[in-house]
Amino acid sequence: MNAVIAQCGGPTAVINTSLVAVIEQWRQLPGGGRVFGARFGLQGLVTGDWVDLTQLPRALLAASPVDRSLAALAGKAAVEAAQAGQSSIMVGLRAGADGWRAQSTPLGDVIGRERVLPAGFVDAAAHDVTLACIDFIRAVTGPLPPAPILWTEGGNHEHDEAAG
């Protein structure tokens, strides 16, 4: 079975991490299959501008342990939904007293809706987030490892061949 993913909107790190989880979960399916990414979201979906994401080296699929854990939960739910023939849904995560859980939401319930950060989390003049936002994120994620360098000047990517 093959799939096409079209993602748009939201923080890039969240989109990338959830995409990593779907790719990793898909690679574990018996019988293989490929995951294609629609370049530029819905535009690529409509125009057939797709990239085979299952061919990406593992080293390029970098994420923090917390991101990987939560993304794996969402990725597994997305793959299970696809296997069950569900479409026109968005898989999201919700925190509860007993931890995180994945939930599916009909696309019609989320299209055109926007959630914004509290004003105290945004430094509009600096085009950045505030320390209050960073403190809030750290309380949720815990300490973050240094970000890996995936691209160098000139567009040459670096990765550990042994991990890929």
C-alpha cells in the first residue's frame, strides 16, 4: 500500500517530526509500500508534484526524544487510520491526566481554523518568541538536545552514513 501526505500550516518542527513518525511507521509495515510527500502541500497534491519520502536516509530524519515519542504516537495512529481506509481526517495529540493520546478529527472541523499563541509568547518586533514561551515549551518537552546540522552552506547535506 502506498500513501501521499500533504501537510501545510503549523510550526515547521511539528510538521517535520510528525512526518518523520509517519515515514518510520510506514517502513515497518509488512510488504513495504511507499510514502510520497506532496511538495507545497495541497498544491503538490493537486499537481502530482510528489517526492518518495521512504527513500530518505534515516540520519536525515532527526528529532528530539520527546518529539520522536509524541510523533510516533501520532504517526502510528495515522498509519492505522490509512490501513482502516479512513481519509479526510487529521490525527492530533491531546494531553490528559494519564498521558498523551492520539485522536482523529474530521478535516471539516479544522479547515479554516487558526489557534494563535498568547500575546505574551510573541515578540513581534524581534520576529521571535519570548522567554515566557521558551519556558512554557521547556516545561512540556524537557531539555532539548542541540539541533543537528543537516545542511551546510552550498546545500550539501551531512549525515552519518552508518545511521542511514
